[in-house]
Amino acid sequence: MKTDISKILVVEDLVKCYGTGENMVRAVDHTSLEIERGKFTAIVGRSGSGKSTLLHLIGGLDRPDAGKVRIEGKDIFALKDERLAEFRRKKIGFVFQDYNLIPSLNVWENIVLPLGLDNRKVRRQDVEEVLVKIGLADKAEAMPNVLSGGQKQRTAIARALITRPALILADEPTGNLDSQTELEVISLMKSCVTDFGQTLVMITHDEMIAQMADRVIEITDGKVVND
Amino acid sequence: MERERNKKIRKYFAGYLVFLILFSFFMYILAGYETEINRQRILLLMTEHPELEAEIIAAWERPGRLPFGRNEAGSRKELLESSRMAELIEEKYGYDIGHLISERTWLGFWGAGVCIGTVWAVILGCLEQKRSAGDRDKLRKVYECLGQFREGKFEGIPESESDTEDCPEEWMKIWESLRELGVYFEGLKERLKEEENSTKALITDISHQLKTPLASLRMCHELAVGEQQTEEERKEFREQEEKEIEKLESLLKELVNLSRLETHMIQLKPGTGSIKKTITAAVSQIYMKAKEKDIRLQADIAEDQEICHDARWTEEALVNVFDNAVKYSGEHTVVTVRVKPLVTYVMIEIEDEGIGIGKDELQKIYQRFYRGKDASKMSEEGAGVGLYLTRMILERQGGSISAKQKRGNGTVFRITLPRAQFSH
């Protein structure tokens, strides 16, 4: 199959509905978009506009009712669940608003977790480099419950970066952080993505964040209204 | 292909023949050795028991058959007898006569060995054939892929997963590397194209930017040298001309900086230095302008930070922001700069009480040659290069810039710069 390599992500006519009959809500309504490799794209929209659903579909966390998502040319929903999970771990890094750290594991263990899931070798040097870069070099042994919000999110970012995925998806990563920490976290994500040549797609409602993106896509009622 | 295959088959056949000969030779030697030993034993037996010579010789001469047997019909009985005889001899002399009969079985051994060898060779041959066919297939694909690369097409890398479902890891790695190579080349190609396009756009934009001030300069000049004007008017136009030249000069300076940075003729060279020093240098550049409008410059720098940045260009970037703050603020206002250390970044906040930036314009202010609607009304000066340059300088150092409309009047610019640079 031939693929256009410059487009890391292609969404084709994606549909996802919730509920039935009268109560049916089209969270994603025939959305199509293309995202270029190496760019920082912000997806903005009011809450309930379907942007989170869209991001979940892009990341293969949920299956759509219709339409396709291609990541590096691969139709991810053609994969069986197991293969999809494997593909997701290899190609996509996730950063969520509520961090999703494992409370019983320390910072280091949380970061190397995705490597362990695929039986990949943990290179000490790589982990240390990421830790220094995100400013958590002295917190490697700390448990998540003693970390501040910013530190937790930085751990989550490191976890998303450690597998060097081609695509990083972030759903309101700074929703729970104060504005200065927010600035720090976004700057960090942006520069990491630039350094490692990754592609970042971030959902946000913050104008200042959107300004830092290379491209802003606005979603209203499950549709792309502004690009 | 076909010739190569024949060659391989021939090689296989030759190998098999060698095996056959070696095996036969080995068997022959072994059989000969065994016979020799048996002969020696019989001789020994005969010297020890000369009274049994006749029986022993009979047994020797007709191994496998009954020494005394005559016809086929009685063979079963004779066989029994013979084995009894053998047992007898064994019992009597402690010697196993079975060995004497064993000569015949060598042939069987040899046959079995050859058979097994044949089967083994065929199986191995088939397996090899199949594997090499698969490998050849994959190699051909790799070759096709490389051919495409040579032609400048980098998109046609086969799907790694579907093509290599049950493929050894080495092949997977080759596919992955090919894919990465394709992505890399495609990226290079894209960047080249982008660079070319942006250079074209830059040239167009710059010539466009230069046209207007040049036209007004020409107009002033023509009026100044005109004959109808009075001496006083001429003097006025000369002054105007002077101003236009100054404007053109500053525009030119901006454009030169822009084009040099844009085309990577200037590389930023970050080095460790005091951010306070850089900010002070930037502020001193706009100090006079601020004083003219009675704008108070206020600094709130808790502690100086030694960060890794290119001092000269970061200063340039900051000057653009300060310059905007002063240019688009009314008289008797305050421009404040704050420096706050974050964990891995330093945040520089520049706040003014000026006209502010509309919400719909916040996204556009970093575009090259974009000028805000209110800004154009307020000041003729400026080509819409400043913030574009600022953003480029900051981002190349791993930093960022974003603006926010303040409650009431004014704008807050937030700049981040990493404390330490990482090289990858």
C-alpha cells in the first residue's frame, strides 16, 4: 500500500454516536482531517463539542461507528484489539488531564512501564536523559502521591516520550494546573516534540496554548469549523 | 534466477554424492574390519578346538544359513536347530555365533544409511528452497523499494505488519529501517521544497514591503527638488525625506535580520549567561522612546538567572516585544517586565497598558508581515516583522511566546526560555 508519509495522521469521514433514537448525540459527525508530521496542532472547542471523543478515536482508544483513522498509512481499526493495543503502545503516546499514573509505582517505574509492556529493553541512559529534560532528575524514586500536579504531569509526559512514539496525543494536559505550571508543561511538550521530531496533537480550551501551536483546528458539534 | 536455482540443486546433489561415497567407504571399512576380527576369532577358535573345525568352517562359509540344512521345506526346523546350535556353541565356548551371521546386515545398514541420507537431503533441500524463495521475494521487495528511493519516491514503503506477519525479527528491523529512511528522505524533500517556497515568498514580501516607503521617498525627493516650491517648503520636504530615509533604513535592517535568520544564514549560538543582563540591554534600547512618551519602565526580577541562550538574538527578540509595548501604549503608562524561574524554564512576562490585541487577532500576530488593525491605525511605522522574528528566535532556542489580552487595557506577553539547552 502506498502512503503519503508527510501526513502522519489522516482521519476520513469519522462518525461516532452515543445513545439511540431521540437521545442520539453525534459526538463526532463526519469529520475529516489530515495532520502533518512534526507539527504541533491544537484542537480547540467548547466542552461537549466532541473534541475529546475525536482524540480518543484518533488514538484508537475507542472504535468509531463509521470512517477510518490512518496512522502512518495504517488503518488502525482494521487491526484486531490485541494488535491495535500493540500498535498504540508503539506509535502513540498519551497525556491525559488527570495524569493516569499508577499510584503504587514510583516515578521511574511509571515512566518505564510502557517499555515493560512490550518487553522492550530499558536503557538507563534514555530514562535519565528524559528525567533531566523534564526536570525530575531528583524525583526518580518518589511516589506519585507526594508529587505536585505539575510534577505528576511531567512524569506522564516522560512516560509518553520514553517509547519515542511518532504521535503524541494530549487531552487538556494542563486542565488541572495553575497558569505558570501550565506554561512550563506546554513549553516542555513543545520542545520535546521538536527535539525528537514527533507530532503533537493537543486538545485545549486555552488561547495562550493555542497560540503556541503551529496550527489550530476548531471543532463545534463534532465538525471541523475552522482550520 | 533459473540458473542460480540449478546451480543450487547441483550443489546439493554434489553434497549428497560426497555423503554417499564417504558413508559407503566408511561402511566398507567398518565391515572389512569386522570381518577381519571375526576371521581372527574363528582361527583362534579353531586352534583352541580343532575337533570342531568342520562345524566352524561350515558356519563360516554359509553364514545366516544352517550349517547342516539342505532343503527349503525344512528351513524352519533347520533354523530352529541352527539357533539351538548357536546357543549350544555359545554355551559351550562362551562365543556368540550370531556375530558370524552379522556380515549380511552390513548391507542393510548401508542401505538404511543411504535411505536416511537421501530423505534428509530431500527434506533439507525443500526447506531451503522454500525459505530462499521467501527471502528472495522479500529481497526483491527491498530492491524495489530502494529503486523507488533512487527515483525520489519515498512513499512506497510496504506496510511492515501485513507483509511480515510471520517474519523473523531481522526482516522486521529491515522494514522498520527502510520506513524510517523513507520518512527521513521525505522529510528532507519536504523541507527543501518548503525552504524554496518560503524563500520565494520572502523575496516577494520584501520587495512588496520596500515599494511603499520607496514611493513616498521618491515623492518627497521630487517635491524637494521641484522648482515651484518655496525655499521653506523645500526645507520641509527635505526633512520629510530624511525621515523617510530613516524609516527605510530601519525597515531594511529588520528585513536583513529576517531573511538571514529565515534562510539559516545566522545560526543561534546559545551560551550560558545572565538573563538579567540580556533584558537590561533590551530595555536600554527602547529607553529613549519610552522617555519621550513618559512611559515608566518597571522591572520585577526576583533573582538573576544564568540560563543558556544566545544573548545577542534573544536581546533582539525582547526588543521587539518592548518596542511594541511602548509603541502601542499611551503616554504616562507603565510597562512592566517580570522574570520568574520555573522548573526547567525561565518565564519572562512583559505587560503593558496599551491598546491590546483583539481575540481574533491573537493567532495572527506572529505571522510574517501581519499588522493588527488597531496597530496600523496608530502607527505607520513597522512592517509586521517584529513578533514573527521574536517567535522564530525563541522557538529555535526551545522557548515560546504567547500573548493574552489583559482585563481592562493592555497586553501580557509570556516568554519562556529553557534554562539548559539539550542537544540531540
